[in-house]
Amino acid sequence: MGSPVVNGAGWVHYTPPGSSNALADNTGTPSPSPRKAYKTSKQKLDAVLALLGQEQWSLGKLLYMLFRQVDKKGCDVQRSQTHISYLRNFLQGGNEYKPAAIVDMIYTHPYSWPSSPDHPDRDLMFSSTRDPFEDIHYARPSLSTWALSTVSKQLVTESNKIIDHNSGLRVRASRKDTGDGNGAAVTDTQSHGNQGGNVDASVGAGGGGEPGGGSVNLPESLQLTVEQLEEELLLFDPAGEESSSGEDEDEVLDSQGHGQAHSPAAKVSEQETPTSTNIQGAHLGNSTKRRRKRGRRGKTRDPTASWDLISGFSFTAMGELFRTYAPVVYFLLMRFMCPKAPAEDLSEPRDETESTYRPKHVLCTSIISELAYGRNQWVNLLPLCRAISFFSMKAHQSIYRVGTRLGHCTTYATVQNALVLMAKAKRTLLRQQHEIYKWIVLDNIQRYMRPQDHRIGRVDHMVNGCAGTAVELQNCPPGAFDLDPWLTRCSENRREELTVQKLLDNLDWDHLDLISELHFLQILVEYVPVLGDYQQEVERLFSTEARKYQIDPNRHTKVHPLGTNAANETTTSGMKEAVVDFLDQLGIREQQHDDHIQFISGDGKSYEGISNVKKYLSPERHQGPEASRNFKSLQFLLEILELWHTKWTDLGRLCHGKWGVGVEAVDPSTLGFMAKTINNPVPSDKKKPDFYANKRLVEVSNTLRFEKKNANGLPTLAELRDVARSLHHVYANSQAYERALLDQDLLGPLSGSGEKTAHLLPKAASNAHGTSTNSSSSEPAMTPDNLIDEFLREADVEVTHGEDGKKKTTKVARPFCGDWAAANSILLMRDGIWFLEVCRAIQQGDIGCVWEVLKVWIFTFAGSGHPNYTTYLLDMYCKITYELPEATRIALFENWLVNLAGKPGHFLELDLMQEHFNKWLEEMAQHSGKEFDDVWYRDVLSMHVSKTFSSSAAQRVSCCTGCPPRK
């Protein structure tokens, strides 16, 4: 074995045994060798090391000289072809020993770790404060620190990409630009600076100093440096925005982690910072202005908050963006959460079951967003979406305060600013959409205000207002909104032609019999389990045979809630104020009106109020410029009666007229008996009952009477239709009601065979087959109507003698021998089927079936003490039948219902939609104590009620995180 020899210079020479003259002789000339001897890897290594020692190079210097790129003078290193060839081959992985493997061998070598337990390098693994090239000697802690520094530089690079304007993650909740292009914050800072200057000037003058002197010497206890005062001022944000004490909005870190400001204004020299204890106004104003401009320098390319941006948010898309812009950050976080998962599962999202409470990729996306928001407050897309969802759920304000410090959400003030900004942008867009015709539905809103702090002049009072929604009209034929044809037809006054008989002749009794038959058929297949297979067939019959005018089932209606106002629509002046305000929000003004029909609707009182406004303003049609007469008189408004309140009124008619007050316990033909049977609550006001509970009561009263009747065997659908047809003619039409009032001994037995009215004939007039046995053809046939008329005409005659001895005859009515309970049950079922048909047709979007029942309700309202709705429906009948052109009538029928879900079977009335909006609006108010024309109602709440505060808002938040719907 050779021994190392250390020379005077400290270099190690390694001389193998017997090789003192192996490299060169005394003259320096290599010795000739006839044959090259075989050397092992160890011998070759020793030879190389010996050569290093001979050249007085260390192993570190060899590696340094091998891989260096510039020399000490900063010039590029000149390499030989051999050097370049070896270097390229190694660094590009051209041999079997890869660079990563070499580094790993160095990192894991025992000599790379200090053996002494007290050595300071043991505590410097992955150090974030030490320089791996100067402060750490051992290889393992040095390499770990270098790796950490390298990864941190990559994190900064990826962070710069995330906070960049082009990432799509920056959203502005306010846009307040001044004339010079700077934001509102600049104006605020200028005012602060001016105030500081003025204060100093006044103090200087008051202190007896020189005129115009802007400084004053304060006591030592009150002396502050300008930097300290600036820090105090920065804590106050007059705009209610988030503090910009964090990083600049345009500041980007370089690879070393140092800030680089894009604007020279951010660089303040040390000479400009005063060090004296004198507070000078000029210095205070300028310095505060510079500090306040941090974070908001002028105009920005960031988009402002909008519902298109908020509604289009997706965790999937954001996760894909993070995997593209920040793959290292994404991988490290996923590895932290999944230490044993394969690497390929960490870079791409895997299919996770819906039962996963914390999906790893969703968590990773949320964490990166919070980290980016912590670095730059304008990277706030996810925090703003989360804050708006909290706002829709009526979260306490402490949630925002804590959440914004944790990076979860924005501040409460930012949410309000965003909603106001979106409301103004939406209102501007609506005013510009003149080519899109819209339907306005309005309703009154009110809340009782009780002042919490009772003082002089503060009393409990009712706050009234009006809310409205604009609905985009679809499938309207050309010319549907031309005003002149409609006004021309109105001037013809064809309403005078209407008579009761014409109205009766216009009723489609065959259609009413058909829907009653199908409702009985639906009851049979729904409540008899063995007949449930026919359910789809029955639905097909409703959609084919009973269809009158079907709206596109897959239509998705676009609605735009409008800002509320403080007008009281119950008064004529208040109604005009509300209507003009809603028209103005849609851009319909006197200067821009093009004489087109504007649909507007509401409940019965709103319908009457709009009609009264038009009547009182009708003289305006003959005054002023001709171009503005129709607008000033509001004659272009086409008022429409809404359906849900009409349906609710009919439900009140059923409950009030068929409840059976006083006989609920004994009369099974009353709704009161059925309510007591199923323990349904009794409405406090039967004319205005709770809708859904009593609608269910009507359904139950129609179904329980036939629920237990089952057929022997399984009949066909045709046989079931015969049964349903018999049930209709026996239990649910007007003829059956009149038959129940007759003497039952004079009538034949009930039978489903023969003609449908044969069982109504007397016994002597019918044979076993249900046909007439009267052989005399000269006598008129005995029909149910004739039989009833004959019964009503006949009466017993009683002869008495008066005091004067003369005979006196008196007609005495026969004793009643009919069945009042059966007759009332028949009326209840007939009217109940009409009501349920309106509910079914509205849900399915068949407005034609609804219109057929509405024409019948003209008579039922007239006979039940509802003169107002009788007048409303008659007015609607005259408009549709005599006044509206065909194109306008089609536009009305196509848009009388809305479908907010865009799915079949999800239609509802416009006024019911507005009632839902009002409910959410009143819930979100949270006793704010404000009027309905305040910004809180008009901009923050009402304009966003369809998107933010609906029941689907929470569902959207759940769905974007992959959370399954609640069961």
C-alpha cells in the first residue's frame, strides 16, 4: 500500500508502492511500455487522485473548475473540445452515472454528516437563514439548504405567475377612477395630505410664528416621526376597503425573493424621509400620498366583479390553472396530505367518491388560493366567491373578520362594494338592451319597523315599498309588440258584443270533461299499487290528448330582478311612481321610447292599480308633443293578471264555501270534515288560507274517496278510462250535482253501462240495458234537464177557507227528498279537479289548459262573492278575445309562465316567483331599519336576489366543491 505525503504547500501526494517512476523518469520523458497493464477501478481512481495531488488540486477544485461557467473576471470560461465533450456527456445523461445519482450518493454518504453530536452543522439541515455556500461545511446539511433555497426560488416564480393579471384570479370589488386616471385611494390620500398641511399652517400662525410657516415645535411627549404618523394613518381606510398594508398590487418578487416595484413612485429615497421631530405639513402630505398610493396606482386591467365571473367559478378549472402555473406548490401540498400515494396520483386529480368529506385536490386548490390571497389582496376570486356565499347564508360579520385574517374570504365591506358595483353594472346593461323585450312583474313589499332606541319622533310604523323583476320574452312572433294595432282594436270597443251566452258558448266543456276523467284515472293508477305501471301512460295522455297550448318544456327563462323603491303601490300616485321607476331601470324613457307594447303584471290589486293609472292619465294622450303622448299617458302598458294569486283566490273560495262550519264532525261532504279526519290545521281566515297546506287538503279530499276501490284482477288502461269516465259523470260534474238534489226513488240505479246519462232517467223510462222504453215518439224524450225542470215546476196544492168563506189555494213545495251531502261532495270534487288541473298545467307549462279553467272561474267567482276577480278575469277575457292581435296573444301565452330551472315540469307563475324573491329579500334585511329605496335594499340586496339569496345559491357553492346534494 502507498502512503500519502503532504508537501509544504498542504497538498496531498499519493504515491502507490513501486510506482515512484511510473509516471515519468528523471528527465521527464515517459518510459516506454511494451504492453498496457490491466488496472482495476480502484487503481484507476488512485491514479487520478495521485495526479490531482501532483497538480496540487483538491477534489473540490477539480469539480469547481470542471463545472464553472465564468472566471474570476466575470468572463465566460474557454473550454477545450475534450472538456466540452466530457461535460456535455455527463450533464445530459449520456453515461450510466446520472448527475442526480451522484448528488444523492454525496447526500447520503456517511462522511457528509458530522459524526460529533455537538457539531453545529447538525442543526442546519434545510436551514432557511444560512448560506449553504459559506456558512455550512458538511455536504448533507449544505445540500439540503441549497435544495430548499432552489425550491423556494421556484415557489416565488410560480407565485408571480399566480398573482399576475393574466392568471384570471384577480377581481376588483370597486372601480372609482378619478379624472387623472388614479383610483379613489389617491383622492383620499390627497385630502389627508391637504388636511395635514392646513393643520400645520394654522398651528404655525396661531403660535406666533412667521406668516406662512408650516411647522411647529411640539412637546417632547407628543412628538412623532412622520413614519409613525403615516403608519397610524394607514390603519384608517375611508373607502371601507381592505387595508393595503400588505404587498403592492403591482409588486412582483424576483428569483431572490426581493420586491420589484413597477412604478418609480414606490421608491422613496432616504433623503426624503424627515428625521427631525418637527411635523411639517408638506412632508406629511407628500409622504402620506406616496404611502396611500401603494396597492392602487391608477387604472388596472383587473376585471370588476360580475355574476358571469362569480357564477362561472369552478374548483376544477382553478385546480387545473394551479397545476399549470404552480406545479411544484401543488405537488408539495399534495405530498404533504398524501405521503404514501404514488407520484402520478398527486399531479392529476383522481376520481374521488362523493362520500369523501375532504377531497385532497379541492383542499389543495383552496390552500393555494389562500396563500396567493395572503401575498396579494387582489388575487381574491375564490375569497370573494366564498364571502358572497357567506352573505347569502346570512353569516355573522365576525365570520368575515376572522375569515379575512385567515385568507378564507374577503371583508364584509368588500362584499357590499362588489354587490353595489354589480348592481350598477347590471342596471347599465339593462338600459342598453333595447332590442330585448321584457315583461315587468311587480308586487308590494312591506315590513313593520320597531325602533330599538325610542326617542322623540321615533314611533313604530309600516315601511312600504315595491319590488319588481324583468323577464326576458322569448318565442315572440314579429309584430307582437306593435302598439298601433292594439290601440286600434281597443278603439273599436268590441267588448259590447260580449254576453253571458257567448261566454258560455266559448267554454270547452269536452276538454273539461276530459281533464276530469284523466284526473280520476291518475288517482286510480297512483293510489292503487298494482296499477302503478300505467303512470307514464297517464302522463302521456295529459301531454297529448289534454294539451291545449304547451310552452317549450326545456325553456330556460332569464330574469333580472330590479332595484326596489319606496313607492306605495296601493295608491294611484304610488303605483305610477313605482312603474316609472321600473321603466327607467330598463331604459324606457320619454326620449327613448319607440311606441312598443310593454307587458306588466301583478296580483289583483296591482292589476287594478295599473288600470287606474292608465285611466287617470288618459287625457295626456291628447296633450303635448305627439311623439311623447303614449309614454306620458302610459297607454303602451299592457297590464296582465297574474295566475298564482288568482289560483290562491279560488282556493280561498273552496275553503270558505265548502268548509262546512258547524257540521265538520258529521258531514263528510265538507272540507272541514276531511281536515278533522287527517288533522289538518284550520285556517284562521278561510278566504285567505295557507296555500300549500290547504292545496294538499283539496288533493286528499279528492283521492281518499276512491283510494280503497280496487278492481278484480289487473284491468287494461282502456278499462280504467271507462271506470274514470263513469266516476266523472257520477261524482264530478254539474249534472251529477243536479241529480243528487232529486228524489232518489224516482231515479234508476247507478250503472256504468249504456249511455253516459241513462242512469239519470226515471225508473219507468229505462230498461235493464239503460235505453229508453217510452214507445210514444210524440212525447219529448226525458232528459236530465227536462226531469229537473219538471220536478221544480210540480208542487202540491193546499185548499183552505178564509174568514169570508172563500176558498184560498196555496202552493206548498214538496218536501226535499234529495241528498245534500252527495250534492256538496260532487261540487267539491268538481271544483277541486278544476283547481288541481290549474296547478298541474302550470307546473307542466300548458298555459292553454290554464286559460280554459280561468274562463270557468269567471262564473264561479261571480257566484261566490268575489266581484273583484270576476271583473279582472272578464277584463282579461275581453283583451285576449277581442283586443289583442294574434301575434301579441301568442307572445302573452308563450311567456305567461317562467321556468328558472330549464327543465320539464319546473314552470311557475311570475307572481309566485316575485313572492319568493320578496321572501328572501325580507329575510336578508335582518332588521336593518332602512327604507326600500336605500342603497342597502336597492343595490346590495334586490338586484341579486335571484342569484345570491335563492335556495340554489347554497347548492351552487356545494356543487363547485364536489359536495353531493343533501338527501
